[in-house]
Amino acid sequence: MNASTQDAKLRPPGLARRALGHRSFVLGGLLTLLLLLAAMLSLVWTPWSPYEIDMSAKLLGPSAQHWLGTDPFGRDVSSLLLVGARNSILVGVIAVSIGLCTGTALGLLAAARRGWLEELIMRLSDFSFAFPAILSAIMMTAVFGAGIVNAIIAIGIHNIPTFARITRASANAIWSREYVLAARACGKGPWRITLDHVLPNILSALIVQATIQFALAILAEAALSYLGLGTQPPQPSWGRMLAEAQTLLFQAPLLAVFPGIAIASAVLGLNLLGDGLRDLLDPRLARKR
């Protein structure tokens, strides 16, 4: 056995190889890819119009014409699920972006400045946790009316303290590293150090948390739509499909099964993907595998 073969065996496997061998990452990636493909497909094609009402075809079972049957208004269930995936992704992307951008900025500010400013930001984050996304949406609905915009804002605001806390904790660990102390000794300011050293080293933790918060945002949007506070008619929503099916559980139980499976699959896929990314991007866990 030559030296190159020995080096190849001792060298840790690459990221792509470890990713393909990580079952949680692969399964989560497949479920997430399926969600994205459904949303992209709904942009160009659906079996039937999700907005067309046909009372003569209401509550039909699965068939070659309507793959998953029809709802109480005669709309095609498969078309509603496809468009509902698009709306769920839209809510998740915007809500997580609000929390990620604002929370990361606040967390970096708290870690860089310390003192009373850090204490103020953290206490505000603690105060925000007292108002969950659903409660915030109820309050906003009472003032501004029900709608998907208010639901997105409520979920996004709820994400801010989560990202602020994770960013601050991760950044504080980086600020104590030797290379950061060396950068400070060389005359670099706190904002230059934050952009050059702190932020790049905490991106992996933020990516993992964003994936998890994406799943929670989809779940929160479904819950708000179920309560009538999220996506409003005629826009399809998985949560509202569940609400409309609850009175027909004995007459047409599949109406509740299909959106329930869609929500569970999307949330499970994103959670598994987040767990897989955490294992792959954490160098300590990567060395153990």
C-alpha cells in the first residue's frame, strides 16, 4: 500500500459524500425538494383551476379526472394543494427573511457593543417571546384586519428574537477567539471585525436555524389560516383546507387527510434537513461521523 492510498484513507470524507451518507439530510432534502417542485409546478400548470367553483362536482372521490377528489365547492383538491404549497413557501421565505435580517443585525450589534445596549436588546427579545405568532396575528387582525400580509408580519416579528439570541450567543463565542483578539490588536474596529470574522463564522448556525424556522413558519401559517387569520379566500391554503374539511370528516375524510399529509411532510422535511445541515456544517460533529 503506497503513501497516497494511506493518505486517502486517513483523509476525512468530503462534504458531498457525507451528505449522501446522512439519512436525515437525504430524506429531508427529498421532501423539501418535493415541496419546491410542487410550488414551481403550480406557477405554470395545475390539473384544474383552483379558483373555479363547480357545485355539480362537489365532494367527488379520487378518480382519473380529479386525482385527489374535489372539495365542498367542486374545486380540484390536487390543484388546491399545489397552489397551497406556493403560498406556504411565500409566507415562509418572507417571514424568515424578516426574522433573519433583523434578528441577525440585532444579535451582531449586541455582541459587538456589549454593555447596556446588549442588555436592552436581550430584554426586548425576552419580552417578544411573551407574544407567540398566533397571538400577535390575532392582535394585528383586530387592528388591521385578517390577511396574509398581517400573518407574515406577525410570524416574522416572532422570528426576530430567536435569530437575535442565536446570533448573539454564536458571535460572543467568536469574539473570544485568538484571531479576533489579534485583529483587534492590529487596529481593526468592531464593525470591520464583525463583517470580516464574526459573521462568516456564524453563517452555518444561522442557515440551520433558518431552515428550522422555515418549517415553523409553514406550520404557523397553516394554523393561522385554519383560524381564519391567514391566507384569505379565494387563495388556496393548506390550513383553510383543513378548516373546511373538519365538518365533513365522516362524509369525506380524505379532504382532511391530504392537506394534513402535505403540512406534515413539509414540516418534517425541513426539520430533517435542518438537523442534517447542523451535523454536516458543524466541524466537531463532522469529525465524529
